[in-house]
Amino acid sequence: MKRRYFINKTAMGTAALVGFPTIVPAHVLGKDAPSNKINIGQIGCGRIARDHDIHDTIRFDSARYVAVCDVDAKRVADAKVLIDSFYKEKTGKEKYMDTKVYEDYREMLLNKDIDAVVISTPDHWHSQPAMEAALAGKDIYLQKPTSLTVREGQQLRDIVKSKNVILQVGTQQRAMPQFRIAAELVRNGRIGKIHTVKIGLPGDPAGPEATEMPIPSNLNYDRWLGSTPEVPYTEIGVHPQNDYSRPGWLRHRNYGAGMITGWGQHHYDSAAWGMDTELTGPISVEALAEFPKSGLWNVHGDFLVKHEYANGITVYTSGGYTNGIRYEGTNGWIFVSRGAYTASASDPVDKEKSNKALNASDVKILASQIREDETHLYKINDQHGNWLDCIKSREEPISPIDKGHKACTVCLISDIAMQFSRKLDWDPEKEVFLNDDEANALLHREQRKPYGTDYVKV
């Protein structure tokens, strides 16, 4: 792996940055030697960053947060305090870390001391910084959904593959043992031939009307909008100014597609693991959905999506099912969910309905042991830890870009199908709808210059 050795710094710069004497023998520092650390920059400092990504990365000895970036000055200042305080408590040194602050992530990417970035931005700001990070040679942890559109996902996938950087998608259900166990049992025929999968996924509620508000002085709103259309600022259309509760952008189509992408990539990724369809996709999609008739929020509410796969499996997704994944085969069924797990305090988890993490039509199915000669799936204990390990080993992480893109694509074509009252035929290899120019037009969105993946200099 590439390393940032302190001998390339001035002695004064080294001492100021890490609070250590200028010259320290390697055997004294051991695992805490600066050269053993992966220097990390955080892009996006909101709810998911604070509650999940920073928390779940900084606790590893191999990780060393050195920079934070956000277009909201309040949030980036809070993130600096969070990180500096963590290292102060961990080391007992008042000035161990002085986290560098950025408003523009592109300036952060010019910092050659940074090895990797964690991207926890709103959905419409996922693909572009990830592409530019890859072009800068940085390894990447990317929150899902992988992209705002199918074309964005294709652009990102191609850049990451060409640059050979380590990109881990934040589909952390792969690190939860019950999802791997369920997928292994299904892949090894414990419920016979699988024919149906039912995925429980809630919709979003409608919201209130919202009138234009003054843009807060601490927010670079133009940069926050990025490639999306220029619209008047409203707090419920962006994020809360006084706390880190669930932001309103999650429920606006300019910035994502609602729960079908917000949680959908988790469940479609997990389902594909069990169906052995991680690198392909459905051959058709059709959907029914309700959309708000008023108010600022305009993503889908109640819905039903149907996907057909070439291997004969049919997948149904709806808020009418219990949140989780139910595999149905000729000899029984297996249900898997997160249980009571939440990534953040404001996740929309119905704990009463979701507290059964693993269940089956017969308890003997769950007790079945996977033999040595059967299919064993990639096993990890932690999504962020696996990313850090793979940065060092240069091996493929559990949620690489190609699988993340395919899972996200299932979400995105589901959203597209919600706009039509007809079945859409899909080519999962070419990633286009068959004989349907109207649907294909929605695989990409016009991007507002100078922002957007179309304007990234490759």
C-alpha cells in the first residue's frame, strides 16, 4: 500500500501534526507508528457521518482521521471537535490532533498526506467525489446508494476499476452474520430451489408545504445543490440547522428516490447475495406506487415492485411485508432482518416488527452446518474494518464497486418503473431498457454545470 512516511515532512511539521517528538524509534511506537496509519479524510459531516461512519472507522488503530469537509461550516466545525476530542481522550494529549477543515473536498483531495476518504454526503453527492477521489489515487468508503442515476454508477465503476483503488460500499448488512448465514443456507439448497423473494421496505410520508427561507450564512447552498436543479432554500429540503436528526433531502426526488434507494440498496444487495445474482440483475421490472399530491417532499409512499430474473426467481418488494428479506423455496423459507440494529438514532426501524433477525419454516434449517465442500461466502466482522484491512492488503473488499453498482441499479430501475404503468424489460448486462426510449431517458439526469459526473476531468 502507499504510505505517508514522516521523513518526507519537515521535523517541525511532523511534531505539530501528531504531538510526538521529532525522532521516535519505530520499536517504541509499534502499531501506533505514523507509517502504520491510514490517513483518512471525511467528506460530509452530517447524521450518518457522526452516528455511523466516523464512529465505526476511528475506533480502529489502523485509521487516523486527519481532515474533515462539509459545505456547512457548523457541521464541519462539530466534526473537528468530535475527532480532536476522540484523540485527546484516547492519547491523553491535549493537542494530539488538529484536524484539518475543508469546505471544498477537491482541495482535500490535493492533500497528498491523505490516503483514503469516507464519503457520507447526501445521495446526489456520492458518485462525483468518489470518482474524483479515485482519480486522485485515494481509497474510498462510500455510503449507499452508490449513485443518483444508472449512468453515474457506470461512470464511477469504470473509473474505480481503471485506477485500482479500494472502494467499499456502505452496505454493512454483509457484516451482520445473520445475512451471511441466510445467504449461505439458500445458496447451498437448504430450502430447495428458490423461486420467490419478498423484501419488506417502508415508504416515506408526505411532508408539509415549505416557503423560501434565507440561506444560512454557514451553508454554501449552491455547492450543496451541486448537479441538481437550482431551487429556493428551505430547511426541510436540506438538513436541520440545530441538530442531526433525519434530514429532509432524503424525501425529495432532486436528491434521491426515497426508501427504494435509501434502504433498498441494503436489501437488494443482501438478496442478491442469497440469489447468486450479485453481478447481474433482473430481466424485467414493474411497479405501483403512491406519491404525495402536495408538500415539498415528493418521493414514493406505499409501493409494490416486481422483478423477474433469468434464473426463474421473482422478487417482490413492498412496505406491506415485514422489513427484511424472505427467501422462499420448494422446501421451505428463510427470513432475515437487521433485528433491532440501527445505523443512526433516527433510522425508521419498527423494532417490534423487525426484532427477529433470523427465522425459518423449520428451525432445523437454521441449525444446518455448511460443509467444507459447499459454498462459503465472504465473512467479515465489520464493514469499515474490512475496508481498512483491504487498503493494506489490496485485496477486494466485501462490497466492491461492481456489486454495489448492480444493487443500486436495481433500486434505480425500480424507481423508474414507478413512473410508468407498464412492465419494463431490462437488459442487466447492457444496462438498458429494451425498446423503451422513454424509460431509457431516465437512466441519466441533466446536470447543472459546473457540477456533476459528466464534467469530471478524467
